[in-house]
Amino acid sequence: MIASAELKNFGPISELKVDAFSNINLLIGPNRSGKTFLLKSLYAVQRTVELTGRGKNNLSASEMLARKLRWLFEVERLGVLVRKPVHGPLSFAMADKGGGKFSFSFGADTVTKINNVVDSCPARSSNSVFIPAKEVLSLLDVIKFNREQRMEFGFDDTYYDLAAALTPPIKGKLAQGFARARESLGNVLGGRIRFNKDKKLWEYEQGKMVFDISVTSEGTKKLAIFDTLIGNHYLSRESLVFIDEPEAGLHPRLLIGLLDIVAALAEAGVQFFIASHSYFVIKKLYLLAHQKRMSVPVVSFDCGNDGMASIFDLREGMPENPIIDESIRLYEEEIGL
């Protein structure tokens, strides 16, 4: 679990320090302000910690990190990730809740090798996953072929890693919190996703009707991803889930249902990092923070174009932010008609 992080000169982010992440964390801000950069940087380091030394992997932490950054941001030279104009090296430091630390830095002239990597994080058996804004269930074969056969950019590592994680659900008892979350997902979905071994494709089952996953809605596919990751035991206690724009393709009612499930999984020990533009997301998380008396830190990049951010906690109230401000502006515009 990530406890804190500090970034400097990382893409659009000039300087950011978060001292206390919680089990649910929200990132807000305009397009190109740094939300996705922060999500991907945290994910890159977390996956590096998880994969280094696991199974037959013999890559060092430095080699694994360089590979993850290259395929996550789809860059031929890592140096292009350094903030422009260049005023110093890119640096990243993270601490986990067990006391482990991970840090690295590199300059604008870096190509593929990162020399300054410090890793004192213990080995992890749990998995992290990044859920991008676009669905992947109907694109699994295309994503895998593009990476494994063509070795070309087009689907970054968030898509490829998720495609690899979406194996068919397996039999076996789920932990109590995960079982409840999957049951709630079934209610929200109004059905269940299953893998047809004979046809080798994913299907959506609703009562006695069965549909090919390709003809179901974007929202159904997105919720099906969560159902599958719980059902195949990929997610477990101390897993980390990074979600980019959960509102994409989801009706507000389904979005609210999804956030209730996120809260249930957070209480079961999963940590979430969510980037969003949605009023419904920030309002629902505000309500959950008070209903469940839980901390929900918010990193807001709405501070102009200086690459800085402000930090606040929804448990302490709803501070001014552009998402709420725009809702108020539209309301005032309506009143003036």
C-alpha cells in the first residue's frame, strides 16, 4: 500500500508531495494537468516492486522500471518525460505503509537506462492493476497481438497488463468482502460475464439470454472488468487499483453503484487511485467519506499552469474546486434564463 509520494519535473508536474494517501484517493484537474502522469508513475513503480524477483523474472528493479515507463508512456527515450523547460532532473520517491521506500531520478538525456534507483520495498504477492478509460474486453486479442507479435506502440502497458490479468474466473471461495462486492456487481450489471471455452470468447449472461461481449454497452464491459478481476482472484487484500476516468461510458446510476463497490473493496483492504472529471464522482466520494468516516485525499491540479497541485481531504469538507464551480456556474446560467 502506498503511503506517500513526491515527484519533481515529471511530465507536466513541476513539484508534488503527498504525505498521507488513504485507501481511496482522488485526482482531479483539467486535461493535460498531470492526473494520468501521476497515476501511471505510481503504477509503474508498484508493478516494478511486484514483478522484480517474481517467478522466472530476472530483471533488476532498474531494468524493470525502465521497461514499464517506456511501455506505459510509449516513449523511445525516457528523457522526454522530464518537464520542459528543463530546470533539473526528473525525480520520484515513494514510501509504502510497511516502511519500504522506492526512488529514482534521471535527466533529459536519458535513453533507456536508469542508474539512480533505490528499492527497499519488500516482495509483494498481491497485484496492482490499471483500468484505463476505454474498455478492453472486446480488444484482448488485438492488444496481445500488437505487443507480443508486432512489438509496436498503440496500446500502452495499462491495456496490455489488464489484458493479461483478465483470465476467466476460477472456482474457489472469495474472501468475505470480495464476495459481497462481486454480488453487488452482479446486481448492478443485471447479469454476469462468463468466458465461453468452446467459442473462446467472453459473453454477457442476463437471465436466459446470452450476448457476445462485443454487442454489449461500454458500461457493461467496464463493470465486467471488475467482476472478472474479483472472480479470477487477481485482486486480493493489499491490491492496488488505478482507475482513469471511471465515468467514461457509465450512466450516473451505474457510476454511483461502482463507487459503492469501490468503497466496499477499500474496506476489504484494496487501495484505489482514481482520476476523474466527474461531479458525480467527487460528490459520491464526499458522501462516502462522511458516511463511512473514511479519509479520501484529493490531489487537485487546478492551480493554473505551474505544474503544482493542492491537497485536501473530503472527510474535512468540500473545498472549492473547478468541478463544483462549473456546476454552480451552469445552475446560475439556468436561473438567469
